[in-house]
Amino acid sequence: MQRLSAFLVLGLSSTLYAAAPANSLESLIAREMSTSGVPGLAYAVVTDGKVTQVGSRGVVRLGSDNPVTDDTPFLTGSISKSFTALAVMQLVEAGLVELDSDISQYLKILVDRPAGAITVRQLLSHTSGFSTRQGNAAREMFADGDVLARGLDRIAKLKPAYTPGSRWEYSNTNYEILGRLIEVLSGQSYQTYVTRNILEPVGMGHSFVADGQQHPAMATGHLPWFGGKRPLPHNRTDRGTAPQGGIVASAPDLARYMSVMCNGEDDILSAEGKALMFRPASTSSPFYGFGWFIDRDEQSVWHAGASPGFETLATMIPGERRGVVVLANAGSGIGFGETLQLRNAITAQALGREYTGEGSRWSQKLLFVSLCLLPLVFVFSTYWAWRQRARLRAKSGAFGLFSLWFPLCTTLGMAWVFFDLMPQLFGVSLHTLYRFSPDLAGVMVASAVTGVVWAVVRLAIAYTGRKVVDVRDQPSV
């Protein structure tokens, strides 16, 4: 009944807007929410530097009747990097840090360490040499105030995957270091500094920085689960990931933030400093500034966010003082329940831009369904091997041995693909992939394990049976 009531709320939201024109924003949202399976959504639009449109749909948590409101805060994910970059630029303008100075000048633990020669600019622009996978490594969640200091102790032992400044690669490690830099230079916790110097001056009254505590008022995240969505068990935030993904904000608050960032005025940062954040940071970073991706063709800057159970998108056209933010309390599945088209469609329509959708997702859906079926195939194959045990035991010669041992080689190779190669393609560890997509990670592990078990059982059946036959065939003395 709880699930039914949640879907009734979603259905009511769609019904309320059914009378809207087919090409209206409301009609688009109702259609795309149904397709993506997102439980709740909020959005806000900035026009000519002012918040002109705000909307919310759905529920804060599946199984509950609590609707998402305009003031409901969502975990914004990597949109948070723009807040960290802004805080660093405030410290630059205060004369406390220089963009092209080595980070070890400010964080003494990095002196004579592999990361010590990385500059502040390289950290801001993801050209430090740290890889995506290094930035997505599993780490323990802490609620105490020393979590960024302890994180830096771990980072100090890391060697960047590439030479600093040689290439662009997105990495959360960069902004984790910058979060600690803010603490050391300001003498305040990251949470306190950002609250006092950004959230409060902008007027973000329904927003806060991840502090490791439970927050019942915020939207609950939902993970993909075999074509549907499964709510997270709690609304606890992670203090350690605050600089790279821990700003929790409502859609109108983020719209106010964007309006300040594109107003061309000296306020929380100088107009020149804001403009610098929206320009390519270096020749190695032609499409990323400081905390913002850059689309030169559209004259826009943007940043998406993806945290376990949440996906978001913020887009600005600074020269036109326009922007859109879309917040969803659900992560995407593989082919099923993806939120990308939902977020992009709302953004494009609100900005008056053409958008034709993400195209067919049948290949992704087929891949996921195949992965789901693979463990069942291996379980049946194991049963079939037992049924055909006489034939297995009869195999002999070079070809027979090959047919017995080759499946073990191939399934071990498949296990390597699922446990290591595929997570690498996502830029994460298998543990981190499980936090974002438990269904995908689960079927990958199940396929790897059942495949190897099938191959081992085949061998055990064949060789155990042979030993018994050989003993019985020995001539009596």
C-alpha cells in the first residue's frame, strides 16, 4: 500500500498537468519522470538574473506521501565543486593563496610528497594528474571535524597517475585537497566557511553543507534496482565528501546562487573573478574552468552531479544572465530508469534550446538484461553438467582435455572483466560501483562467481568420476 500511495502521488502530479499543452515544460516533466522512474524532482529557472520559475514534483521517498516542495533540499553532487572553487577564489582575492603556487606551500604535509608540486590551478581544473579512479576510491565515512585532515594524510601517500599539468582527467581527489586548503587558510571547518561566506550571503536559507548527520527534511536518494528504484535507508550526509559533492540545496537556492554568479557584479567575488572561473583554466583544460565545464559553442557553463541516489544538472549562460537547475532524487540504471534525458530535456526547454533526446537505449538495455540472465545460464549449465557426467568423464585426448579446461580459462577471464576491467571503464572500484548501481554490480559478481563455479564443477565431475572408474578397471591379483 505504501508503494501504491507513492505512485498515486506521482500519478496525480501527471494528471494535474495533463491539460497543459503537449510542448509545455509541465507536460515534458510529467512524461520524462514517468519514463525515468524518478520519485521526486525540483527545478528552477533564472531569466535576466532573476529567479523566474520554480517547480517540484513527486515524493521525497518512495513509500511515503510526503511531496517534494520548492524548498526541499537535494544532495547536489559535483555541482558542489563550483562552491569549493568559489571559496578558493575568495581566498585568492583575499591574498591568502596564489593560483600558480605549489599546494605544498600551504599544506605542509605535502612537502616532498608526490603531490607536493601540483599547483592550485591544476587542482581547480582537474589537471593535477590524479585519475578518476583515484578520486572515486572507497573511503570510510566520518562525522567528526578532522575528516578532511585525515583524508589528506591518505592522499599524501598517493602518487598522481600522470604528470601534473600534462592532461585533463576528472578526479574528486583534487577537490578533496582544496577543501582541506580552505580549512587551513581560513582557520574554519569547510562547512563553516562555505556557510558563512557563500550560503548566507546568497540567501540560501534551505541549503547546508554535508555534516555527517541525519537530515529528515532533505529528499531521500533512490538507487537503480532492476528497472525500478530502491530508497536509501537513511538521509545521512558524508562530511568527508563535502568539498567535491556535499552541498545540499533546494532548487530555488541554487537558482539564487547562479543569479549571483552571472550578475557581473562585485559581491561574494569580484566580477573579474567570476569571469575567470568560466574561462578555460589552461591549455590542458580547454573545456573546464574552475568548478565549471565550458561549452564554447553554446556560450554556457554547466556541471552535473551524481551521488548515490541523486543526479543533478546546473547550467548557466553568464552573458545572458540565464540558468536552469534540475534536481532528481534517483540514480540512473543501465538503459532502464536513466535520468539524463529528463535533466537535459528540462534544461533545453527552459533555455529555449533544441533537444532531440538521447536516442535509442536498446543496446544498454540488452546488455543489462544479458547480465541479469547470465547467472541463471551458468546455474542451469551446472545442472546440465551433472546430467551429462558420463560424457564428461569419457572425454580423453588433447581435444577432450581442451574442452574440459578451456571453460575455466574463459570464466576466470570473465571474472577479471567483471571485477576489474568494467569498474575501470566506469572509473571506479567495484565497491564504489555497488554504492551507485547495486543491481549492476550484483549481477556482475553473480555472473563471475557462477561462471567459475560451473567450470570447476565440470572439472570435478569429470576427474572424480574417472578416478572411481580407473580403480574398478584394475585387474585382480
